[in-house]
Amino acid sequence: MTITSTASPVVISPEAFLAHWQGHRRLTRRVIAAFPTDEFSSLSIGGMRPFSALAAELLGMAGPTTHGVLTGNWEEYAVSKATSQADILAAWDDTTAELERVFPQIPIAKFGETVTAFGQWTMPVHDLFLYVIDNEVHHRGQGTVYLRALGIEPPHFWER
């Protein structure tokens, strides 16, 4: 069977992609906020890093990746210096607003280009953004395990 198509190679618009990503970010923010303050930076199960370290990693990826794609300037990847729950939540909100401002500036053709992000990840831009989201979902799952271990019902994953 041969399938011939003249349709655009775009499967999802940048606007819909950003809305999807921001839905994940809203959910991850609720997971961050659900932690008891004293457990946020100290709880570790099975060798996993505390959730504060995981959230800081996510902060170090979202904004810098978006800026790198737009500008081609790949400053060294750095985990956010925010460590307290309040600081991470504030930085999370700042990054959310930054994504709303910067992401729409990325030309649609850029999503098909191959880049090397932070000198270490070479892939098409659309895959890079999916990687950032996948990493967030993975770490949010770890946070969900922590919340359940603390006897806290985590936010439902489908309520993005």
C-alpha cells in the first residue's frame, strides 16, 4: 500500500504544542505545591534525588532550551539555583510567563531543524522539546511517588 500526501508536515501547531506543554507545567506546579515544605528538599526514596533537585533541573531546561532554539545561543545548561519550595514556585511562574512570550517567536521551520542543545543533545527541535516535556513527566512521576509515600493524594495526571 502506498500513501501519498500533499498535506503539510506539521502535525500540531506551535500554539497547540505550547498549550499542551503549559498543561504539563500547570500539573507539575501543583505537584511541587503539594509537598510539605520540610519534605520538599529532604525526602529521598530508593536513591532518587529530592523533589527540589528534580524541579530545579526542570527549571534549568524549559526556559534555556526555548531561548536556545530561538536565538541559537546555547548557554551552558545549568540547574536552577532556586532550592526552597517558595523560590522554585516563583521561578516556575516566571518561566511559564517566559515560555508564553518566547515560544511563539520561534519560526515554524525551526522545528524541523537539527540543533545541538547545550553542546550535548543533537536532535531535531521538535524532538528536543518533546524530550524536555518527557523529562518533566518522568520527574513529576517521581514526585507523585514521593507524595504517595507521604500519604498525600497527588494531583490527577489528567487534570492539566
